[in-house]
Amino acid sequence: MNFPLDIVILAAGKGTRMVSDLPKVLHKLAGRPLLQHVIDSAHALGARKIAVVYGHGGEIVPQRIADPAIAWVKQEPQLGTGHAVQQAAPHLPDDGLTLVLYGDVPLISLTTLQGLVAAANNHAAALLTVDLPDPSGYGRIQRDAAGHICAIVEHKDATEEQRAINEVNTGVMVLPSARLKGWLAQLSNNNAQGEYYLTDVIAMAVADGVPVHARQSRHHWEVLGINSPTQLAHLERLHQHEEAMALLEKGVRLADPKRFDVRGTLTCGRDVEIDIDCIFEGQVTLGDNVSIGAHSILRDVTVANGTQIAPFSLIEKAEVGADCRIGPFARIRPGTVLAADAHIGNFVEIKNSQVGTGSKINHLSYVGDATVGAKVNVGAGTITCNYDGANKYRTVIGDGAFIGSDTQLVAPVTVGENATIGAGSTITKDTPAGGLTLSRAKQLTLPGWKRPVKR
């Protein structure tokens, strides 16, 4: 039988060891706040209600995490994990299960959480544990002679014998909500830290005859929390390693899995090659036979089959067609759509423009707010002058046009199909199809002129 699932995420910690004014749960891993990772998992589990308990950092936490589905609960003062869940209890209907997660534990897999939830019901709780070679600082799992969980003892309150136990509490647990509320009301702060421990409800459950089932994560790092920049960097590399291994299993060729970052979702076709130190942010899709050169950054981009992106290219919020050639040192800005076989070369910037099939913009040019037709050749140093200081205007270049080097196209302006623009021209009026248009000052040579020399 499936029971409704409600989730409480504890995110009130100050994070003193982060040495930062930013609340700990807002520090980023893989491009997203730690708390966002946990919220995403909560949504993926199909939670009926999600309550996030926040405290340190004040309103900045709910302001940064814009999610209308979340019930924000402020814990002030912070008197422990049990006290935090007490604050969220009014948001938990009695007919379901409550899963407790932590805003600074971002990497628990969906598979692990699903297995944990499946082990609980209205008459049984489930606890996520892990075996650590060095369990210092963690609450130890107490089991009876039959091997059943009977309590959790916090490290500071544990005896030497208890501290020798390697199975520890992760803090992640699922409990029947109605029973949880009763146990929360019985919590005491009579302990070494003077706090209300959520872990004490486990002993209460056992005393009330409610069995507590243990489940373990597949990897120990899934349940690691983040309390310092060092730990954050460590988990970042662990996460990126998992991303890299998953892509390698699917046939993607990574030049070096240790120098690779996904800060979002990367979907790859067959025979994709990715060189070192590339970064993929947001939603990125690469088609078959795509090659990404070293040190490139792609952000919210779709790249069609056969395209090659040379090193040091930045592409964001753009659509790239099949068999294009981009870079090196190219910048493709938001709103750009490149048709098949377009060539965008070194030190070229394209912004909010459509570039037609087979067109080439290969050297040192800026094309912004433009519609470029098919098989257009844009010479080196060409600029679409799209901004007058207050408003932006559009440039239209017809199919087959040839734009000479060092041309300025002052928008709004249209270049006709198969037109040729002479090098060094400043074009302020529409040019006819098929003709040659140029604007140049008369070339002069001054006889007898001598170059100045130093005195």
C-alpha cells in the first residue's frame, strides 16, 4: 500500500565553518544551491507537501529558492533537529509518512531515497544508516541482541564502547506522521549539548513497539554533509566523477574525466567527443558526432549532429544546427540560431541573430540583432551597428551576399540578395540585390610630406 509522503528539509544551520556571509545551504554544488538539490529530490519522490525549516540567513533563503510549492518554516532560535521538526509539524497531515532530509546533504540518490521510503509504513519507521571507517562525530546505531535497531546515541553522549560502533546515523528517516507528532512532544534537551535531538524519536518508536528498519546507501558519499569549503570541493569532484562515469558508460569520449564539469543536465548522442576543462550549464543537448574543444563553455544550448566547436568558445541560450564550425574563441550569445553548415570563426561574437545555411562569419566580427541569409560571406572586422544608445535595430542580409572586410552596417538596414559590399564601407541605407555598394573617402597622397622625427 502506498502512503502519502510529506517531506521536511532541515536548512537552518549557520555554517560557521564556511567562513561566509551566505547561508550554508545556498552555497553551490554543480551550479545549484545545496538546498535546491534536496528540493529537487523531494519533488522527484512525488512529495505531497514540502516544508523547509530555515533560520540563519533570514529571508534570503526563501528569496533565493523561488518555489511556490514549499512551505517555509522559520526556526528561531535554533534548539536542535528535534526542535526544527517540531516547527514543521503543523504542515504534516496525520495520514501520511514524513521523510526528514537535510539541506546540506545534496547527493543522496533517488534510488536510495525510494528504497528508504518503501521500507516504512503507518506501523513502521525506516532509518538511513552507513558504515564508516571513522565514525567520529556521528550518532551511533544501537542494536539489540537480535540485531534490531533500538536507539541512536549521539557521539558526545556515547560511551567508549558505543563509540567503537561503525554503523552511524545519517539523520535521514521516514516515520508515520501521526506517531512522529506524539514523539516530538516528548523530546527532552537533557543531553551534553542541551538540544532537542530528533534521533531520540527512534528509541521512542522502539519503546512503543514500532519497528525501525535500516537501509544503507549504495555509496557512503551520498550521505556526506557539507560544513566547510574543503568538504564542498570534495563533494563537487565526487559528483562530477559520477557524471563523467555515467557519460563514459554511454559511449561519450572524455579526454580526461577529472577535468570535466556538468552544472545541470548534459544529454549526448553517439560518438561525442569532449576535450578537457569543458563546462556544461543548464540544459545542454549534443547530437551525434559532435566535438567540443578544450576550455569551452555551453549554457542552455542544443547542438545538432556533426558540429565541431573549437577550443575556448562560449555558447549560451542558442541553437546550433548540423555540421557547423564554431571557434576557436567564438562567443555565441542568447537568442542566436545557426542553421546547418554555418561557420563562426575566431573572435566572432553573434547575438540574437539568425545565420542561414552555409554562411560564414570567420574573423573578428560582431553580428548582433541580425538576420543573415544562406551562403553569405561576412569579411573580417564587420560590425552590425545595432544600438543607437537608446534602442536596438535589426540588420537583414540577403542570401548570397558578400560583405567586405571592415564594413559597418548601421541598422536598421537591409542588404539585398547576392549584393556585394566593398571593404571599408559604412552602409547606412538599404543596398540593392546583385549590385556593388561601397562608401569610401577619396584616397589622397600628399607630395613632399615628411614623417616627423625626434628632436
